Amino acid sequence: GRVDQMLRAEAALLYDHLTDATGRAWAGWDVAAGAPIDDSDTLDAHAAAIRGLFAAYLATGDARYRTRAIAVFDRMEAVFYDKAARIYSATPAPVDEVEYTPLRFALLQSALRDMYELVATRPGEEAREPVLEERLGRLDKLVLNGWDDRNADRVVEWPDECVDVQSGVPRGGLQMAERTLTGETGLFEEQLLPGKQP
């Protein structure tokens, strides 16, 4: 009973104070002031809210949390996704550069995954599936693997599409284990093209 009470209190905080019906999300709540801790508009707050709202939906079965999570995602997509760079920015897009911390990456990847599993796979939401697959694939390619597939041909143009070149030597990203969405196999000589089985 105590766990259920705590969970519902956290869910109510997310729903009633840290997000609103327009999909706006805030990073924190000042109880004494009865207001958000600040007016900053950040990717991290939106991605965290999506994750928390979906967790609340799964734990309680209350569909209003799912509905609010979708609203927050739609706003995150409209405000933070830079179509030219094909990446989410930490503050409203467009920006000249964005830093991805492990926390930011984890929050965003979790939010995208939850949208895919809990929304895009449901009847009537099929149009979201290819968009979310593209967003997840691009995020993994660019942030985890250090590969900016600028021409979207799913072939690493080495070293020009490597995002981290040190002393003339291209370096990888955080890992190379996302072959389904990114097309990477871990071998420079082997390319995974559309329709080709690994």
C-alpha cells in the first residue's frame, strides 16, 4: 500500500505540476512557491517526463498518463528536433551544437523506446513507427557509434562521416552494438545494406 501511495504521488506530481496539457515539461517544482523551479525549456525535462508518465501509466493503468506522455512527446518533437541536423537539441532548435551526456542519451532513448512500444505499435498510431525507428537509429549512429551518416546511404564513408577525429585518426562512439537500426557490423569491410541479412 505504501509503495502504491508513493507511486501515485509521484505520478500526480508529473501530471499536475511538472507537465501541462500543451505538452510543456519542467525540470522541477518548488513546493514553497507553488511553481516550477525555473522557466527553462529543456530536452532533458521533456524526455524524463515522458518516461515517468509512461511508467505511471503502466503501474496504474490510468490512461490519462499515457495521453499526457504523448502530448509531451509531440511538443518535444516540435520544439527540440532539428530537421536539418536530424538530432534533438538540448534547448529549443535550431542550435549550433549540442552536447550529449550519458544521462541525456539515456533519457531520450528511453522516451523514444517507450513511444515506440506503447504508442506506435497500437492500432491507429502506425504512422509513428517509421519516424521513431529513424529517430532511434540516428541517435544510436551519431551518439553511440560516432557515425554521422550524412547522406543516409547506410554505408560508413570513412573517415569523412566519423564525428570524432583525433590527430587525424577517426574514433568510435560509445559502442557498436546497434546493427539493426544503424547498419553497423563492427567491421569496416562489411556493410549492412537495406534488405541484406547479416
